[in-house]
Amino acid sequence: QVQLVESGGGLVQPGGSLRLSCAASGFTFSGYAMSWYRQAPGKERALVAAISSTGVTANYADSVMDRFTISRDNTKNTVYLQMIGLKPEDTAVYYCNVRLLLVDSFRNYWGQGTQVTVSS
């Protein structure tokens, strides 16, 4: 079965850095784009970054542009989110996501999330 397991979250001071990892299994990882979303308290889950199946193309939310970098290692079935210059507004639960085509429609799969807290 499809599984996504996030790790790497924690408490960091403003301006600090964290690297999140998402270990994927249950599907052909190298064939799919992967994404990171985040959900802050009281807010909707929002796209943070996405990366193509090959890792050649990446897209970012404006709020994290030039601070976050998404990457992947298709030999390890893992996608990463390197975060630098963290701000308090980056505080959220970060989720790994993949959209898979099942029968004739797409379905979203999510990990359980990893908490990132940016606070002094």
C-alpha cells in the first residue's frame, strides 16, 4: 500500500534551518511528481513546493521562494525539503503528498505530517 512517512521536523529559532524527509513506498516513486504541503493552526492546507518525477522541475509558493528547496533521490524513494531562513509564519505541520491515478481519477496520498515550529 502507498505510504509516505515524513521526518525531520522540530523546534528552530527564526533564521534557522531544517531539512525534512519523506520516505515513500507502495508505488513507483520515480514515475510521479511529489509535493510538500503545510497546514498552520486554523488555516487550510497549502502547497509549499512540488517537484517533477525526474527532479528537473520544481515549483514553490511565493512565501517560501528562495528559502526552501525541494529535491528528491529516486534511488532512495525519498523527497526532501531543505528550509533556510525560517520564519515564525513557517510554523505548521508539513505533509508529503503524491497524486496517483487510480482507475480513471486521481487520488491524493498524504503522510501523517511532521511539526515545524519556528520560535524564539
